[in-house]
Amino acid sequence: MLSELVPGSYARSNPRIEPPGAVVVVTGGARGIGAEIARQFAEAEATVWIGDVDADVAADTAGVIDGARSAVLDVTDAVSWREFVSKVLDECGRIDILVNNAGVMPVGAFLEESEATADLILDVNVRGMLNGMRAVLPSMLGEGRGHIVNIASMAGMLPLPGMVSYNASKFAAYGASLAARREYDGTGVTVSAILPAAVRTELASGADLGGVLPTVDPQDVARAVVRTVRTRAARTSVPGWVLPGWSIADLFVPESVERVARTLAGHGQALALDAAERSAYLARIARQASDHAAGGHSGGTVVDGAVVDSAGTSEVRAR
């Protein structure tokens, strides 16, 4: 029992998974963070499966990554998950690592956000992650080993203006990750949450990143994901100092002081996007949001993508 108190004992108590030869699933892997995660796992000699609703782009991405394959996946659809997982299991026999990366990040005034936009946020960021865990857990538990990495966000701990629904979704993703980690403790299956700050991706066009949150590159997030295979850490922020820094500030800094600091840091960037810089991108993605609202779910796994609803609310993912 005392040995469990030694740092690193949790990782050592679970079956090792070495990246070389591992079968890795990355959702939303066609672009941005997901594509970089897939590339880094492939460079570590893993067999990588990219699941994305944009099948053509996913196939193009897989085509330039050695050891990568792709298949269509709508994370909001349980049937799509079953078909995707069955394909991976039929060809590879197992899934060692799942990276729930697919996500959308709407920003803008809460009262101007349509129900369709709120539905998309919750369907992709919360239900999509839960669907993914539910789809792979039976086979992982059967093998007695497996690792799930959920890409949450520092927005799962740090609330920001213009991100009410997104904050809600990422608080949920973070909480679900920790709860699943506890529920499956002792089974050989581990769950880790990654909490990036603002990420420089295509989706960030027109956004003034930084301020309250530092900015990082997709490569930084991918490295943190790969590292959890060794550490099995419960939570990892990117950069690493942000999580402990915010935890200390939230615990000890009075709200009056925090309000002044937030104002000085410019914490309202999510309410001040440059729509002109994003117009072409938003127009392309708006169709996917409309299809999702109509029940087609074709916008369900837009990653590093943007959505515009009828009120003009824009969506930008900066994690």
C-alpha cells in the first residue's frame, strides 16, 4: 500500500504501452492539432488511424504520414463510432491509444449564440468525447490495457467572456476525464486530460490570441499527448506552468484583484474577432453547421474549423 504513495507508481501499476507498434486513434486528425498528434505518433513508429468527418482531407493527411490510415468518423454519431472502431479492430486487432481531439470552439456574446451553435458545441466537445470512450473501452478492458487522452482546454478551468458554452463543454470534458480515470482505475486502462492554452492554428485567423492565456503551437500539444503514454498523468496543461499557476491564483487571489488583472491582460479577446479576416473560412464552414443543425451531423467533427450561425456568431478554436 505504501508503495502506491511513491511518485510515478500509478504509471508503473498499469501495463506499459510503447509507441512503436501501438495502434493509435486520433479523432479530428485531418488538420491542425489532430494532424500533428498523428504525425508525432507515426514518427514514434505507431500505427495511426485518423478519424474525421472530412474524409478527403483526412485521407490526404494520412497519405503524407508514414504509418497512418484514415476513415470517416462523425464523433457525434454512435453508429459512426461503432463502424470506425470495427474497421480498426478488423484490420489491427486492437486499439491501444485513443486521442479524443475533435472539437469546436464558438466565441461571441452568449445571448447572440443560437441554439444550433450551442448544440454543436455540446455534441462535439462533450458527447463526441463520451462516444469515443464508450466505443473503445470494451476492447481495451478486454485486453486489460489501454490509454485514453482527452483534449480538454484551460477553458475547462479558466472562465472567459465570450466563451460561456465553450467553457461549459470543456469543464464537462475535464470532469468526465477525471471521473473515468477513477472509475477504470485498476483495470489497466488509463485516462489523461490535456489542457492547452491558446493554440496557433488555422482556426485562430482573425483572433487576437494571448492575453490571459499564453499561446502555444500544435507541436507543443502533440508532444504533451505522446508524453502521457509514459507518465499517465491525470492532467497536463500546455504550457506546463499554466495549470498550477491558475490553481494557485484561483485559490489565493481575491476576486477584486483578479478582475483588475484580467482587465489589464485583455481577457475579452473572444468578443473581438476580426470577421473580415475570417470571412472566406467562415463561409466554407457555415454549411457544415447548418447540416448539423438539420440532423445531418456533417459538421460534427470540424476540427480547427469555424462556424457562423444566423446571428453572426463566429466560432474559433484556440483550445
